[in-house]
Amino acid sequence: MSKPMGPIPAGYAADDDGMLLIGGRRADLLVEEAGDTPLFVYDLGLVRGRIARFRTAFPGIDLHYAVKANPCRPLLEQIAGELDGLDVASGGELQLAIAAGADPGRISFAGPGKRDRELAAAIDHGVTLNCESEGEVERALCDAVDHALRVA
């Protein structure tokens, strides 16, 4: 027996039985296909529509996605090329963004407490690095010199 879930969210539809449709597919059939809940299902048409709506409302403004908001690789793979950049806050998020096909030149890495290996990876990949302290700047400069010597 399923419990009632409330009204259908804006931008979504329901079939004649009142079942939520996601990307035109019944939610109960998506659950059956996945084998159980919880599961995450994205309607890429809605995602792309929201990106387009943002661009229309804010022409000339760059749109970046914070990977920490939802680090789902298949989602990142679909939207990375439609955004102006991805913002990451850890070495794991950096690797995920790169693995999802994001252009490293359009990735920014911010957040306190970056490890030396995270700074080195950011520099090696050529991402924009936002340093949070003088100490982090000094460590990043050492990593940048090491990188320059390795590629020379």
C-alpha cells in the first residue's frame, strides 16, 4: 500500500490515476524498475528548462553549479557542458567533476582546509583555485612551482 504524497510539484504532471510522471514515466514504474526506494530520478527536460529560464532572466551572468548541492555523476555529465562552470569544495568533488567531463578551466575550487594533495591536483588540472588563507597561498605557490618544474 502506498501513502499519499501530496500535490504534484510545479512543472510535473500526473497520469489519469494521479500517479506522478517524471520525464513522462510513472513514478511507480520507475521504482519497480530500480527495485526499491529510495531512488533519485531527474527530469532532464525540467533541469534544462530551469537553466534556460535562468539565462533568459539574467543575460550575461555566468551560471555555475555547486557540485556539493548534488554530486550525482550522471547529472553532472548531462549539465556540465550547459553551464559556465562547476564549483567544487573538495578533491573528491574535483575528481568527480573532471570524470563527468567538465572542462577543468571552467572549474573553481573553494573552501577552507584544502589538503596539499588537493591543492596540487587543482594546480595540475588548471582549475581556478580560491585560497582561504595566507598559508594556503604559500602552499599553493609551492605546488605551482613543483608543477612548473615537472612540466618543463
